[in-house]
Amino acid sequence: MFSGSGGIGYLLILLLPFALLIFIVISQRRRSQQVQALQSSLNVGDQVVTTSGLYGTIVALDDNVVTLDTGAGSTLRYDRRAIGMRSTEVV
């Protein structure tokens, strides 16, 4: 009675991890593309949040380094890859 359904069950058990892995790879690739687009679109004057949670305004920008004004005349230099999002995107 259930002899034919055993093969389908094993097939599902084998395919489910592969489907999960493919989903993870696709979502990670999409996130990586979004981060790369953000970092290439940064401009002086943008208000940003670093990956460590520091809020600041970009006052200088070159290929690898971002200088942020964090308030009260304090400026900090960060690697460009440390910019996580614009502060207007924070909810």
C-alpha cells in the first residue's frame, strides 16, 4: 500500500537541503549586490550608519576611506566597506 511513497519521501529528504542551500546562496548574492550598489553611490553629505552602529555624515570620500562627522566637530575615518546603510533607511 505504501511501497511507492517511500522513494518520494527519500527524494524529498535529499532535495530539501539542496533547495535550502540554493535559497541561501541566492539571497546572499542579492544582499551583496545591494551593499555594493550602496557603497558605490555614497556622496559627501550623505547621512549614514556604519556596520557597528555609528551614525555620521560623510565629509570626505575616496576609493577606500570615508571620513564621517559624528557631531561636535569630531571626525572619524572608516573603511568604505564599513558603511552599512543610509540613516534615512533606518526604521
